[in-house]
Amino acid sequence: MRYAETGYNLEVDLTRGNIERVATDPELTSLHLGGLGTNARLFWDRVPPEVSHFDPENLLIFGAGLLVGTPGPGCNRTIVSSISPQTRFFGFSMMGGFFAPEMKRAGYDKIILRGRAPAPVYLWIHDDKIEIRDATHLWGLGTLESAECIRQELKQPHAAVASIGLAGENRVFFASIEQGKSSASRVGLGAVMGDKRLKAIAVLGSKDIHVARPEEFIRLANESLAYIKHREKNPILGVMPIMAGLGSPQEMVVHDEEWHTENFVWGNARVRRKGFWTEEVRDSWTRTMETMRTRLLSCYNCPMKCGAAISVDTRACSYMMKCFSKLTYTMAAFSDLEFGLRIAQLATEHGVDSFSAPQVMAFALELLEAGILTEADFPGMPPDTNSRFYWLLDRIVRREGIGDVLADGTYWAAERIGKGAHEYAHNCIKKTEQLPLKLGMLNQMYFLMYCTGEKASITQIEGNFPQTPFPTREEQEAFTRDWPHVPDERFKRWFEEWELRGEKSIPNYPSAEASYEIVNWQEAMHYIDDATGMCAGLSSFPYKPPFHIHNLPELISAGSGLDLDERSLMHLTKRTRDLVRSLNVARGMRRVDDAPPADHWKTRFPELEQRLLDGYYDYKGWNRDGIPTRATLHALGLDYVAEDFLRRGILRPDEEAPDAEEAAAGATARGEGHAS
Amino acid sequence: MSDSTKKVVKRIRINVDKCNGCRGCEVICSASHATPRYSSVNPSRARIRVIRDPLADIYVPVFAGEYTAAECAGRDQYTIDGKEYEECAFCRASCPSRDVFKEPDSGLPLKCDMCESDPTLEEPLCVQWCLADALTFERVEVDAGAGGAAAGVAPEEIDAGLEALAKTYGWSKVIDAVARMSRNGNR
């Protein structure tokens, strides 16, 4: 009997139309849990660095986290993995919603797609019955539109459907995979799906998901619900309203957007608009939200309401949105909220990432203004910015004219355009557009997170440690009084002593050593979530979440039957984290790629920054090029990676410290963190 | 027997406007009815289902009611506030016309038991897990009456019924039948 997981993957060869149900090795579960962890392992085993993003040999994996489908609140994430057309690295993008629970109830932990269908198809999975069905009649339809058609033709109104729109079909490098209220948006995995000519996957299941220790598991689930209720009544004081509660930033609920509109930058991640949030704007945007938002929405088995149904026409729900996509189009176009909510409906149907797409369009308009692109590149484009965004979106998703260039994202478009266009693709890390945020003074923790994060968004590495100090030490002490989440008491001291100004403020404080531990801890929490399928919104992302390093080992153990404690969970997580790093190292990622956008901070400290990277690499057990050392790989049970690196000349046999055992012990201790 | 007997009825109030569509009610219902308790989850076995159509903004939690051997002769389709609800959206029956409220492997009907258990729960589990308060629970006192539906029936209506029988079979046969059935305790 397998607990929490189903013990089977579905292997689909789209070229040949072959479908197999394959039993998985329980050993891999104990090494990597599931979700991202086992996805990464499959990529290591089966997709060598010679395979590129649009090769049929590239895999596209829809992986459910280990705890998905159990009664664990928030355990609903699908981890989609492939080689990204944008970063050219191992890309993974997560979505909540309803897909992964349905997939597991149909009997599969993962759907592994390879090859390329000769003509557009969609996959229909109904328990043991699986069909590759013709999708020529759906090709060209929107994401939600095609999902609806599929449900109707299958006569299965409750099937979960993940689909691509025009953007994915036309291999736009920032195409998303949409699934009702959720989407796997980052790093262009929708383009890989389109390249495989897979329009959609529809799934419906009716099987049981078992947990190993039911009474214990349900107690933990009930405790988390009680805690969520408690946190709802007791928001965190001293932080911006969207961060005071649990879940992802509560953009659909909270109307106060002063923080985003005045601290984030508008246009092509350029202009900060202090004083923007006037009473007039507040009233008008509140009205917009209250008229257009028809219902708050949750993902499977989660009491949070991070999503919302939005009505832009006569329908009660035209599409669903969540989080910061509320503002990205508005701010890129210097427009208002109603414009943002309206164009997002079209963008969702076309299936594009709502971080990248608006920046790409603003980038195009900047290039026009700078004379790098000319009017001739935009034949027939209307004069006003709002209409221009609609015009550009349409060209991009169809890859028509200039849209074909822009569809590659700012980095690759700049490559094609030349003429200094790279100056304008200024907000990328690892070739991917980031949150539009430009700040003054460097912050060591954030420097490290931006540099070394491999998940294309700062929100997927930052988390439980406050982003800034509070105004007074008293407020900080009030915060730490009730903060059992930290791995060790010293994390509390670091926050208590942090100052807005003075000796203990950024860039000097928190110190490098403290920053290594804070960053490592926050990153590890995200990697745990990505393996279990627990939503970051109940665990790694918000302040004081219900799940943390001290109760997750018990939850995972009670659910899966594995016997994990904090040390072993951290060790296992480090294994997956370094395997992800290794996948990318094999694809050429090096220290030079570990860099934030040059203009992210006004005040930079080149020497300090290099020292920080050195120190953090040491802390991680990586060499000065950001490559896990042989000793580290050995300690993590990744000797097969080390051997491959030696064979490829990525690591040299002579560059290891002679006392490998000692180094290994050090690496293990770091991997295991500092559990109290 | 007095007509003023009271009884306590358990009631779950369903506010479809508050439902966020998370299906937590289905999860905990199926888990609590698993054997051993909480050992597995499967919304297909749940005795509550959220009938949902996200693009129509429809979310209707429905509890499993009585089994019916035959589907209805006709179907209802409601339009409320401009939203068109699918056929049978509000129906609680485990019925041949649809998949819900049947054990997926045996096809046996499922019915909500209001989480009757020993010790008694304060609230059914679906209500406890609905943090959105789309499901709320109350105990209400209602008139039990002397004989349920018959309690409010006027004597002359029964007279009319018996007269109709007498016309067909004759009084003596009707009296015999009443006497025989009373003797057998068939009341």
C-alpha cells in the first residue's frame, strides 16, 4: 500500500500515441518526496543537457505534490516542469486550483509527456481510461473557452482542465498553462505544451487517496484550520495590509494598493509614482473592484480566498484571477484598474504570463520612443496606450509582425533587435522578467535571493522573515514573541535588532552570516512546499503561517508513512535543491547568471556583493562558480551527479579538498539547517 | 396523545453566495466516512457535493438525500438572478440519472447522516471545515404533532375517504378491513 501518493505515473508518448501506466519506485519518494523533487530526478535521468526546449525529447511533466489530495489544507499544487524556452534551464512553474487532486484521484502522481503529436490533440484521463483525442477544432480557442468545450463534449462538467491558448500554440516564450482560477505561468511552459501540439489535459478521478496515520494527520489538519481562523481574526500589525494575513498577497480582498502603486515601478519597470494613491484613485479603484469582482475563490481544500471571479461583460464570471496580476497590466500601461482587469481577461484566454507580458509590451513602446523600433514596425497601431496594449497583445500571441519578435520576451527580443535594445530589457534575471521593483539601498538577504533563486520569481524564495524592519524595536519584539516558525532563536534576535536607519540597517544588517541562514531557511521552506504540493500561501510565503519546519515533518510523515524529522527533511530538501542546481549547471548555469537586474538597487556594492556570493556558495557547499562540490554531492547521495560533472569536465578531480569526509560532514550539517 | 409535542431538527443552512468552491466539505466528509476513519479521501464518496460551474459563477453545496429507484419524469432548470442552474442542481436524491451520491465501486447510494456519531459532534464536519460560513449548523425545535403529516388533517377529510371506499366495497368490508389492520398493529 502506498500512502499519500498513488505509486503510478502516466507516461504519454505524443509522437506515437502510446500511453503507459508505470509503477514508481518508492525509494525515489524517500529521496525526494514528490512534486518538484521527483520531477527534477526524472529530468536528470531522462533529459540530458543536449536536449533543448523545443526538442520532442524534452519532457513536460505535470507532477502532483506528495500530499496533494490528502485532507491537508492547501495541498493541491501541480508542479509543471520542462526545459524553459525563456531561461533554457530546467523550468518549473506551479499552480494551485483543482488539477493535481483530480489527477491523483484518477490514479497518477504525474503525467509525463514526451514527443510531439502529429496534429493538435488533447488528453482525456478518466481513471484508467485514457484517450488522446483530436483537438483541431479547439486549436485557436482561448484557454477557458477550450476547457469549456472539452467539458461539454465529454459531458463531464466537473473535469479539471489545463489548457493553452494562442500564445502556447504559437510558442510564445512566456505562454502559460491555464486551469480555471490558477495557472502555471512562469518561464513559458505553455510554449512547450504548444510545441508538443497538446492543447489541453482533462482529468477526472474517482479513486481514494490514502494516508498512513489517519488520526494524527487529521489532528494536524484540524489544528491548522483552527490556526487559520485565529490568524484571520488577528492580522499581523505593522505590515502592509496585503501581507497581514495568510495566503498569497490578498490582492482580491484588499483594496488598499498604496504599497504596490507607490513602491513598485510603472511602465517597463521604470517609473516610481510617489503620491499616486490619492483618495480619488482609492475610491475609483475600490468601486471598480467591487463591481467587477463577483466572488472570492479558493483552490481545492483550502479555506483561503486568494482568487476571484471577475466579470468584464454580461457573464457573472468572465475569468478568474489572483494575486499581483491585478495590477501588472494597469501599471505597465500607466492606466487604471478597470483597464487592467479587462485586458487580463483576454490575456488569460490567450494564456500569457501576467508578469512578463505587460513588461514586454511596455518594452516595445519604449523601444519605439527611443527610435530603436520605428512606426514601420507597428503598422496600424492605434495612438493611445490602452489600445496599443490590446494591439500588441494580439500581435504577440499570433506572432505577427513585430509580435513575432516580442513573443520571445524582452531578453531574446533584444537579442534579435540589437541596436542597444538590451538596455531596455533591464528587468530580467536569468532571461526572465521580474516583478517591477526598483529600490535604493542593497539588502544582503535580497541580493542573495535574487541571485541564487532558480524559480524565476522573488516570491518563490522570499517568505517568513519580514521584508523590512518595523518602525520600532518594540513592534519587532511584539512580532517575535509569537514566532515559533523560525529554525532557531537567533533568527528572532536578528529581526529584533534590525533597524530602519543607523548601524544595524541595510546594507550592513542583517549580517552576511545571518543572511545566509535566513535565505537558506526561506528557500528550503519553498522547496519543501514544492515537493509536498502544499501551497506557499499556507507555508513558505506569508508571515507566521500554519505550516512550518517544526510541524511539516510530522504532517508529511503522518500522510506518507515516511519517518521524517526536521534534520532529515532539511537534508532531503537540500538534495532536491542541489539536484535542481545541478540540472542547470549541466545546462551551463554559472556564477555570472547569479545576478539581479543591474538597476534593481540604486546603490550597489560590487566588492561586498562578490564576497556575499562567495560566502553563500561556501555555506551551500558550492564552489566559487556556484556548482555543488563533489563532497556536497556525495553527502547528499548525488554521486551520480558528481560523476557526470567529472565526465563533462564541469568539476575537476583535483579541485576538491583532500579531506572529503570532513567537507561532506560540513555540507550535511548545512543541508540539515539548524533545527532546534 | 398531545398535539403540542416538540422535536429537535438538525438543520444545515447553505448560503451559496458565500461558497468559495474549495470542496473542503467533500474532502472531510469522505475522510470521516472512510474505514478506518480518516484513512482515505475521495470526494466521489462524499455525501455532500458542490455542484459547480465556475464560468457561470455557480457553486451549490448539496447534501445526499434519499435514494430513488427511478429518475423524475420531467426535469427542472432554474434561473436565479440571471444564472441558469443545471438540471437537478438542487436535488438531493441518489438517482439513476446522475453519478453523484453513489459509492464509485459498488454504485450503492450514499446519504448524509449529519455526522451522527458517538460521542455526538457539536457540528457536522462539513460545517466545521467550511471557514467561509457557506454551511452553518443549527438545531431548531419544531412541532412534532401527534402523527406527523396527519396531525393537521380535519376529520371530515377522513370521512370523505372512507365514504369513497364504502361506495366501492360496501361498509361491511371497509369495517372488517379497518378492524383487521388495527388488530395486526398495522397503524
